[in-house]
Amino acid sequence: MFFSGSRAHFFRPLNGKYREVVSACLAGLYRRQFTSLADYGQSLSRQQVIDTFADTIARSGAQFEDETELLASDPRKLALWIFNQLRENAWLDERADAVSMTASYGLSVVGRNFAQAFVADNPLQVRTHHRNTRNTRNALKAFVVGHDVHDLLDACEYSERIIADFSDIIVELEQRRNQLVDQVKNEGEADVAADSFFDFLERRFEPDLAVRLSADSVERYRDEILQLLRKFRETKKVTRLQVERDLRALKLEGFSEHEIWYEQLLRMIEQRLRNACDVMLPAVRDALTSFTQRADAIIRQLTSLSSGAVQSSSDALAQLGRVPNAKRERILSQLAEEMGTVEIGFIDPGQVKPLKRRATDALVQTAEAKIEVSDEGQRLIQISALLDKAFAMSHQQFVEALQNIVGDEVSTTADWKIDKPLDLMMLANIVAAGAASGSGDSDFEVASTGETEHDEYFDSRDKFTIKRRVS
């Protein structure tokens, strides 16, 4: 379940009046971590994340209705509030460093996926919208030559993006058409509608769709891709078996254990090519036809509006009412002859092509037998859980245990008695405490005596002295 545990209110930070600033902060943190702005030499501390948010808020220049509110008046306080909101709702992960005993922060896996959408929604970002068919062909060609399973997985991913690209362009054409209609309805925006329409034709329609329907057309590369799939199926059995072993070694999810994995991937690529050619490409052409027809009508309307030759129907009827009856009858009879023409014909069956629906695989459900766990198995599971819990120690537990053991005087690890698992974990992690004391981030000073000792738990371990740091 997605909305469970810490993700129960995952989208809460994006539901308030600061949602625009929160989305900008998420985009800024994503660029700070996963783009060319990232500093790969170190993790982000809490203060660095808050500084990134504060800088984003200052650059955004966001204005709020209540400027007297405490958060809105101070970017750093607002940044701290956003940091706490994102951390509490599973957008941020806290990662503990066992060596330095410090914490670093970054976007969680789910938070990264959603934050990427805020970064991708940027018209100034450089993208290629029409390379996926050729990328599928190139990845398959590399796979057939080198038999690297990652090339096959890349080809499968690129083939899925072909369908997504077609869906995106259909949606974009619909949005552009509706936007153009809305702008033309308002006479004051007629010039803006014409400029935006021709800008779209010049910058997006012509360069992108021309390549998508010619250089990167799925019909152009379909035979070549299918030939590459047949070529691999005809390779030696030993090669195909090795590819299958490499795929299963990756432990991928969503594959049936009773079928050949590489064959499932090849069928997925074939099915997506078939859907792209038989379903999506005709749909794109229909959308283009509808868009150009509507655009032609709108351009005619804009031309008429700009020339001032449009006459309202009320004015025409008023003018016709002032004409003598005999002349009016002749005008109406002439209009009836010109507008009343009816053509009767037959439909060419060859032009009627029903839409090919996408074939979906039948869902097969099987009932599995209830697995009974023996008493011995339940006992082993319970023991394993208890052992995991016994030998797990957080940083807070470590510090509290040190405070209870270390008094005002200097103590040594040789005096420690191991009575419980926590004592053993304390001795095992004393080196980490020494590293933290060296960096000044600890309340204790840990130093090595240069001597060693051994007991029933350790063959050899160094002796350390520990004392409280004088503030």
C-alpha cells in the first residue's frame, strides 16, 4: 500500500498555501542532488538542505496574502518549516554515518520520483522527443552482437517510451487546439492566439513531428527491429541459455518463473511495435488532421476579424428587411438554390477502416495452497527476529549508554563488563565514537592506549580511555 506508514499523508506538504514554494524547493533539492549541480564528494547535511530551500524561496520571489505571518516574512524560517514537513511525510530520508556519527539528508526513493516531475516540467530544458524508435533499434543491435542483457532491457524500456511519446503528442495537440479556440473567442486575444499558433508550428510542430513521422517513424524501423529479434532467436542454444541465466541473475520482478525471460522481453517489444504502428500512429494522424482542420478554420476567422469584413447576422437581416418584397423574394430564392444543394452517393468500402483495438492478455488467477509453518519453523523465525532486535542499536541508545557508564573520572574499556548484547555492541562501536570525538561532534573524548586485550568475544581488541569533554 502506498499511503501507509510514514507515507500516510505523503502529499500534505503540497496541499497548503505554500505548495508552490514547496514544489520549487523539491525541484531545487533534486537539482542539488541528481544533476550537474550535485557535489558528489559529500552528502548533504541538514543545514545544507535548509540553505538550498532558503535560496530557492528567495529566488522564487513568491508573494503571500498575509505578509505579516511569521513564516512568510522570513525565508529561513519558511525553509525550516518546509524541511520538517518533507521529513515527516517521507519526502526526505535521514541517513546515519556510522563512522562520523552524523546524519545526512536527501530525497527518498519515492520523493525523488515525484520531485523529478517538477524538474521535467521546464520548457527551457533540452530534450529529444523523437529518438526512442532508433534507440530501440540501436540497443537491440548491440544486444544481438554482444549478448549483454542490459542492452535488451534498454531496448524494452525504449520501446515503452514510443507509446508514451505518441500519447503525449496527442494530448498536446488537443490542448493546443482547445487553447487556440479559447483565445479566439476573446477578440482581445486574437492577435496573441495567432502569434502563439505560428510559434507552435515553427518551434514544436514542424521540427518534432516531421522527425517523428519520417526519420524516427516506427513503420520505417519496424521490419529492421523484427529482423533483429528473429536473428537472436536463431542464435545458438548455448548463447540463449547464457542470456537467460544472466537475466535470472538480476532477479527482476514481474516475470513468470515458468516461462523464458528473454522471450517475454522480446514479445513485449513486438507487442509495443504492433500497438505503435496499428493503433497509436493512426491515432496521431487523426489528431493531426483534426488539429490542422480546426487551425485552418480559426486562421480564416482571424483573417476575417483582422480585415474587418465580418458582418453580423442582425445587420444583414435588418438590411434585407428594408428591401422591397419582390426583390427580397428573388434574393431568398437565389440563396435557397445555392445553399440547398444535396449530394447523394455511395461510401467506398475501401476507405472504411475500423480501429484495431489493442489485444490484452487474459488474466489467469490460480489459487495457491495455504502454506503451513511447522512449530520448529515458527520457533526459528521468532529466534531470528529476537536476535535482530537484540543486536540493533541506534545512535541515541549509544550516547545514552555512554552517559550512564562514563562518569567524571577517566574510564577504560577494560573495566567494562559484557552482561547484555548492548554492552557487546558498545565495545564493537567504540572506534566510531573515537572518530566522532576527533571531529569535535561528540560529548566524549576517546583515545587509544596502544594496548590490546582479548576475551571470549574478541580475539584481540584495542584498549581505549573515555572521559567527558570539558565545555
